[in-house]
Amino acid sequence: MAQHLTKQDFLDKVFDFENEKEWKFKGERPCIIDFYADWCGPCKMVAPILDELSTEYEGKMDVFKIDTEAEQELAGAFGVQSIPSILFIPKEGKPQMAQGALPKDSFLSAMKDILSVE
């Protein structure tokens, strides 16, 4: 299952954007972060796909969810204007954002191309 992140969790596990100017990933594995809201229909289509991926790729990558209603500061820090917004974070290199309800194939391609996870 995807793990829900609060701002503090994000600062501890992903990136301390309050103190670091340059991107510096703190995680042990590549990850996908789903910026969502409970009222968002397309977000509900993405949720089961992400849960599947988190199970299938357990130990290879992490899947996190951020509720944009509860964590508006985090959403703002990443310029999230529409949801779902999916942030792909490789172990090395810069994160890349995708928007909209992606099908599973698109997640698998991005995991391979951006995260180097197969």
C-alpha cells in the first residue's frame, strides 16, 4: 500500500525544501509521489494502480501519497495546480512531474525511464 506523507514526513524522507536550495533526495529507493484529494475522481482511478505497483515493486521503490487539501504547503512547494499530479523521483537526478490519471503502462514506462526500476 502507498504510504501517506505529512509535511514532516516529506522533509524527513524525501527532501528538506525548507533548508536545502538544491534538490537532494533523502530516500533509500526511487519513489513515486501521488498528489491527490479525496474528492478528485481521476485520483480515485490512479489509487489502485499505485497500490498494485507498491506491492509488485516492494523493496525496489516506494510509493507515497500526499493529500493536497491537508498539505497545501507541500503542493505549493511543487507547483501542483491540477490533480492528480504524479512526481517520479529517481535515486540520482532530478524529479519529474506528470499530470493526470495515467494508465498503468505509463507508470511502468516512467518507472523504467525515470526511476530505472523494472
